[in-house]
Amino acid sequence: MTTPATPERPVLVVGAGISGLACARVLADAGVPVRVLDRGRRVGGRMSGRRVETSVGTRVVDLGAAYFTAEGSGGFSEVVADWERRELARPWTDTFAKISGRAAAGGGLAGSSTGPVRWGTPGGLRSLLDDLVAPPGRDPLDVVSGIDVEAVDGTLDGPVVDGRPAAAVVLAMPDPQAADLLPRMVATRLDVSARWNWRPCIAVYAAWDQRWWPDFHGAFVNDSDLLVFLVDDGSRRGDGAPVLVAHTAPDVSSDHLDAPAAIVPEVLAELGPLLTSAATPAPTWARAHRWSLAEPLRPHADAAFGWDEGSRMGVCSDAWGGRPKVQTAWESGTAIGRDLAERFAG
């Protein structure tokens, strides 16, 4: 790689989720000029949330990733330990409930499942990405919001993002989105496809004046064609706000992607019978958020990221390197960031 990274021709990272910001943070800390482009108004990706009014005040409700884990030593675990020291993250639970559908057991909690410690955040998961952008004692990342990238092209002088010259380009996003932006041959070499090979999900979130459900943190829904997971958002955040978040099943989500709000009444009607065998109390408000690309069906298990040397274009996300989760996304972005830092650092 001969073209150096400069402020006029930086490494361009497209996507300000945790993978893209982890990549950019490594490069910035190594002194490599890097700029992050994102179409959203704020950083977040699938760790985004919504600020809402509840009976205990204004809160941020997490709508994408329900939690994160920090398994193993070093790396992400050290980052999480720092977040805990600064009270940005908190150990939430190692136990999720199981819920039987009405047809099987008349509703209600039916056992539990124990696993690794799941972490939550008092300020919402997006607060962790804000910290990656501007951690204490380090220069903030150069993040440009509201940029809807249309194409990444290759030239003799290097890659170009919608006319913006770059020393290298990293697409931190799901494969179908990356494949739509990349030159066709580059996408083929990186084995990213525009085919619909990711599961969708609709998150329905609602608030009540008071809590009416039995105590639980999160719950797997085993026999419902409608729902797969429920979260007590007040438990997750640690403030007791009477807010529930329900994640719908992939097939149902696919059927409602064009009009996600249409599924809200059906989800609300299901909550009461599932949790208490009684009708659902009327909420203060209820809304829906769609995730067209929520989970990869075909992750790249054998590589932490994708890199095409000839075009100087790469990809990273939670689909690279292991089971799709927040930790995997951070590790993927960090890995490609370190690789590029070795190439570009002076």
C-alpha cells in the first residue's frame, strides 16, 4: 500500500455502529487520519435507542441489541471493565426467564436459562458508542452524520466514496448493504452478497403508568409464532421504568417491514396472556422500530474481517469472526483497525 493516509485523503469508515467506531478509534489512537461517515443523525447502528417519556422520567430505550456480554480476557473485557469503572455499563443478569405460549401452558413464566453475565447501560447502549467517539483524555473521532453513501468506486489513485478520495475504505455494516455499495468484483472477492441473507426483526416498545408483570429481566418466548424475546427495559437499565420491549419473530417481521406500526396491537394483545394469563393493560404509549437486517444467517466464521488488497476496501461487522453479537462487532472493527494502523502508521 503506497498511498499514505492524510487529512485530505483519510481512511474512510462508512457506518457508525460499534464495529465502525472501534475501527476508527484504533486508527485515531495510532495517529492515522480517519473519518467516519454515517447516514444517521447520531452514532449507534443496531445499538441505537429512542428517548422516551416514562412515569419515572425521560429515558433511552434500547431497541436493537438487547444487551452485550464480555467473554474471555483482554480486549473487549478490558474495555467493558473501564466502562463499569466509569459507571457507563453495569452487570445486569446471568439468568433469563422462559415463557410458554398460551397454547402450551396458559401463559406465565416457566423456568429459566442461565448463561454468561449480560450487561446493560444506565444511559442506553448508544452511550457506549458516544464514549468511543470522545473518550476522556483522547481526541474525539471525526464523525460526519447525515451522509447517505451511494457508492464506493476504485480508481488508479485509490478508492473513492461518492467522490471523496480515501487512502482506504472500511464498510462497517451488514453484508447486503456493503454489497450494494462496493464494486461487484470487490464484493465477490470479499464474499459479501446483496441477497436477503439476514433475519429481520421489529422491536415493539411500550410504557405503562406502573409495572404489572412478574419480576424478570429478559425472557425467551418458546411457543409463540409472534414473539421471540421480551425485555424488562427498567430492569435492564436499572431504574425500574415500567417499559417492555418485545422482539418479533423473523417471519412476522418480514411480513410487516413496510408498516411496522401495524403489528403493535397484536404484540400488545399477546403480552398480558404470555406474562400473566390475563389481558394486557392499556399502555401509556406503544411504538415499533424495524430492523431489516438484524442478524446474519451466514456469518463469516473463519475471518475477523474482510479485506481486498487490490482495491484497498474492507468490511467488518458482527457477521465476521464468530457468533453475531456486540462483542464480535467490536472485535471485528478493532481487528481491521489494527491491520490498517500497521499499514498506515508512520
